[in-house]
Amino acid sequence: MALLNRRLILCSALVLILGLGCPHPVWAAIQLFMKDGTYQLVKSYEVQGDRVRYYSVERSAWEVIPLSLVDFAATERAQQMEKALQEQLRQEAGELERQRYERPDDSGFEVAPGIRLPAEEGVYAFDGTRAIRLIQSSAEVVTDKKRAALLALSGPLLKNRAFVVLPGAKAAVRILAPQPAFFVQAPDGLGAKLELIAVRARKEIRQVERLEWRQGISQPAELRAAVPLERVELAPGLFKLTPVQPLALGEYALGEPIQQKLNLELWDFGIDGAPAKGKGDSDSPPKIRRSATPPRD
């Protein structure tokens, strides 16, 4: 309840503060302090010789008092404190608005002491210090033009070939931890199906997989570098996916195979930090999983 009241106060303060920027003249009340410790609430004041003329908020009229009665130092301190309070309220209210629209409410499953997933569905990476929402990117199928030219000359001796690619050489989401955990919240059991795929970065695209087939002879096969995962169901609709080994530097994507055919909506990310290799560590890429699939439209 206290948090709710504070949010209401901050929102009200934001409305009042932003209202100061409206085109109509709005004067804030000023505390004009006297040397005896009392003060008058005024809209404005000015020194005229040995007198101070001010507009009283309480009486809605101009009044004049002797200059010797006014404590200008206390009045200035009060104004500075009021400005500082207004700026603090403005910043807190702005942060509250940013949290409301940009950051999801972290009231979901606790992945570590004090760190929870957002309550809504999604795919998240946990790097040991924070939960990072992964963004979906749309891949597309492109034809291998060089192979098509060779096929035109050699006939059915060569296989047809195409690639599933993502735009750009790098994913927008970057992760420093070499062995992040992935949490998948979805009521349809998505976490039980997702694959982690090592993506091959090229100049302006990222190759997710390769498709090969012989026209009229063999079924198309999708060749992709699938990284082994440990998969645990933590709660109904919530799965934790952890790479069996630390990931090498590079680009990756989580994808959903549907009847062995990869869904082109992928959750892509990059690993920007990895541990130093020890003796016996292999530089060989993950094994490629081959699967026969029906041709794409």
C-alpha cells in the first residue's frame, strides 16, 4: 500500500511539474521569510528602497512591509530547497514512467536470490546477474545462386542448395556470460522443443542452416549446428535450458523445429565473452544435426 501511495504521489507531482511548462502563466507560491521565523506565501516580491512589496497569496492583494523585517537568506534557501525537491520528484516520476512502459514487472519465477523473471510469457537469458529478454527476429530462405548456375550446366549431378539466414552480421542482444541459462515461459510447451543453434556470421547476414536436396530424387535435408542442452521443466509452462558446455564467442539463435522443419521466427543473440581454453579443449564446431524435411514453399 505504501508503494502504491508513493507512486500516486509521484504521478501527481509529475502532472503538477509538467504543468509548469504550459503556455499560460502559472506562478508557484514563494515562502517570503521574516526575521522572526514566520513567512508569507507570496506570488512575487520586489525591493523598493527600504520597503519590500509582495503579492499575498492568502489575501490576493499587494502589500508592503519594511525591508528590515525580511530574511532574504532564509527565503533564498527555501527556494533552492523547493527547486531541488521539484527536480527530484521530476526524476523519480520519469523513472516510474520508464519502468511502467519499458521494463516488465519482475514478479515471476525466482532464478537467483533477489532476481525474478518477468511475469509475462517470453524467452529470457540469465547471465548470473540479470534476466535479459531475447528478441525474436525473422529469418528467410535464400537460394545459393552459384550452385543454381552450376546445376544449369551439370544437371542432376549436384544437389540443390539454399540457406536460412538472419539479417545483419550480429544480433542486437549481446551476452557476456559464456554459459547463460535460458528460461522459456510459454503455455504450449515451447521450452520442451527449442533448439540452440550456432549461427555462422557472414558479412551482412548470419547463416542459420543449409538446405540440400536432389530435385525429384531425395528429400530435402536441413543442416544446422545444434548445441547440446540440458533441459529441465521447473513449473508448468516454464523450462530452463542450459548449454552442456560454455559457448564460444559468436552468434547463436534459439529456434523451434516443427515436424523437423525450423520455424523462421528465431530468438537470436551473441556471446561476447568466453573463458580461456585449457588443455584438451577442442576448437571443432558443434556437430551438425541432419534431418530430412519436406520442401519449403
